[in-house]
Amino acid sequence: MKPTLRVVSIAAVVIAVAGASARADVKLPAVIASNMVLQRDVALPIWGWAEAGEEVTVRLGRCKASATADAAGAWRVTLPAMKCTPDHAPLIMTISGNNKIELTNILIGEVWVGSGQSNMEWPLTRTDELKQTLAKADRPRVRLMHVRKVQAKAPAKDVRLVSPWRASTAKTVPGFSAVLYHFGCRLHAELKVPVGLINSSWGGSPIEPWTVTDPKTRKGGGMHNAMIAPLQPFPIRGVIWYQGETNVMRKNGLKYFDKTKALVEGWRKTWPNEKLSFYFVQIAPFGRYAPGQLPALWEGQVASLKIPRTGMAVITDVTGNVNNIHPRRKVPVGNRLALWALAKDYGRQGLVYSGPLYKSMKVESGKIRLSFAHVGGGLVSRDGKPLTEFQIAGADGKFVPAKAVIDGKTVVVSADGVAAPKHVRFGWHKTANPNLSNKAGLPASPFQTDNWQGGTGEDN
């Protein structure tokens, strides 16, 4: 009988261990982890999963909140808004239920997401500024998280990661998004607060897979479902977006405005944050697009400035090689996006945050006078040479090279042989590199005056 008793005893131990392991431990989404930055000045939702009916308590500093997991095991608490973390005082968060999780080195500051296709994904290792960037990369109050490229048919519960939240060092930044990193570093330098950056981008992707198709269910394209939806409702200040090259090749043109509007409004509803800032890059010139495709999409991008709380960085001057769709200089791109954020989100008064954007035209005695938004301290030729890449046409629609002269805050355009001008084009081709800018060094966006659909972002 002894062997039988021994078997029964072993079986009892196995059953007891199995019962203990069956009890669901408290779990957190990947975005809530040690080294994270939490958005300041807003209520802080913290969520996760546990055993159905399990009570979960979250403590952060002096704040405490509890919730009971629902029938599906989901729980969520909301902590009160907090101010920035002092330099010497990172926080600890504990999450207690059947088990206990301790998250360390947490900061309170500003959080931004970077998304789009390859020019957002483009790592620091492949930029011309790598050496200078690594020399200044030890920034313990700048934190980085990198989302893995995955798609899903329905909104996923959690993201998969290339790397979890980490402090910026020469070892952690090389594979990170260059545009997002330089954007964040500019904000960190100007605001003197912690900055958290979440890179969720995918080279070659069109805009459609990132878009919400049903706000009711939060369902969207495969990239949104797997790489954006699981981040929500983690509070963020805003999004920077660098995408459009693939949609140029799809001949979207002005339709890109509608696609951008759907993207922005969908993310704002599902985050949820109707005031979520959304700043994007006007894609760079590239010589291998089909004729006419790029200018048409540019107009769609400038039209997107009609969407509230949006902004656009113009980069016609940083291309370098028009046969490379990936400009290797990303510092000015990140800096120009940061200018919009500093002006619109952080109240920097008197800051010139955009290059000149076309507003209106007036025919005057055989010439056309052009007016612009974002003139700042005045218009200039950035290289000191006569203004380039202006064209003018009469009623026949035949454009010819034009003489363009700065006159105060306007540009006057004319051409011999065009006595009754009707239309102007500026930089309106796929390899544009015009020299009109404002005195802040920000280039003017390409435009055309015939039924122009663009916005200016002045009221955003």
C-alpha cells in the first residue's frame, strides 16, 4: 500500500501547484513599465489584466487607486494629474493584487508618439548627423520605447516591442527613429522637462492601414490595430507623422487630405483626446516619382492644415540627393516639427514656427502680387541669389519661367510676354529646391494658385 499512498501524495502536490498557478497574476501592458514617462497635467489611466473579481491597487507617489477586474479579467484605475518630476526624484509605482509588481525610475513630463513610414522609422545610424548625436546622447530624462512591426485583424490587447522604455544613451539611441529623437531632444532642451518618445512606424506603409475604420469598435487597419490601438489610452501630448511617399505612387493627390482627416479624427476619438496635436512632414522632393504626382499630394498635405491642431514642416531644402527618397539629414526635420509644438502646445510667444505658406494673389498691371502666412521678420532668398522656381501663366495656361522679387511681405511675379497673368506656380515639380524662405530660415512650401486648396495653420 505504501507505493499507492506515495502516488496519491505526489498527485495531491501536483494538483495544489496547478491550482496555485491557475490563479491569474496581475499583468500590465507593455507601455506601462519601468523607465516610462507619464504625461503631466492630465488624469493618468493605468490598466491591465488579472483574475476576474480580483481587486487591484495602484500606488504612485502619494496617489492610490483601486479597481476590481471584470468578468474578462480587465481592470483600470485613474490616478490624478501630476506635475513634472524633479530632477532628483524619479517615482516608483506598485501594482498589487494576487501578486505585486514594482515599476521604478518613472518620470512625469511630456509624451509624444512618432508614426508613419520609412522616413519616420529611419534610424539615427543611417543619418549624416549620427556622430554629433551620439556625442550628446546621454540624456537620462529622455526616454524611448520602440514598437515592433506587427499587423492584426482586430484591435490587439497589447503591443509587441523592439525595445521597452529606456533612457537615452549612446547605446540605446542608434536604432531609434531619428526624426522622433531630434524632435524630442529639441523639446527637452527648450522645456527642461522629461520627454517620453514612442516610435510606432513601418517603412513602405501607406496611410490606410494606420486609419481607424470604426471608432465605435476602435477597429482599423492592421497597423493601427496592432501598433496604435494597444497604446491607448496611455496619455500623450500629441503625434508627429512622416508618411505619404507610398500614397504619392498611388496617385492620391488631393484625396490625401481626406485620408489624413480620417486618420487624425480616428486617433483622437479612440485615444480619446479631441485636442491631440498632430504635426506632419511635407514629404521631400524625389526624382523618381511620375510627373505631377508629388505636387498634387503636396497640395493635399497643405490642405490638411485646415484640420484643427495640425502643423506641417517643409523640408524642400534638406533633400541633398533627389534620387534618394530618404533625406539623410533629420535634425532640421525634427526641429521644425518641434517649432510647431513649442508654439502651439507650449505657448512660446513670438516664435516663427513655419516657413511661408501661400495665402492669396492679386493681379496688378501685368504682374501678380503673392501674399503669405508665416512671413515672420520678413521674406528672403536663403542663398542671397534671385528667387528661383517661380512660373507664371496667362489665360492659355502655358507656364513660363518668371521673375520674382520680394516687396515687403509679398512677392511680385512677372514675365516678358505674359501681359495678362492669371496663375503662378512655385516649386511645382518633383525635384523642387526653391530658395524663398523667411528670415527664420524656414523654406516656403511649393504651391499653385489655380483653385488652391491649401491651409495655413495660423488658427490651429
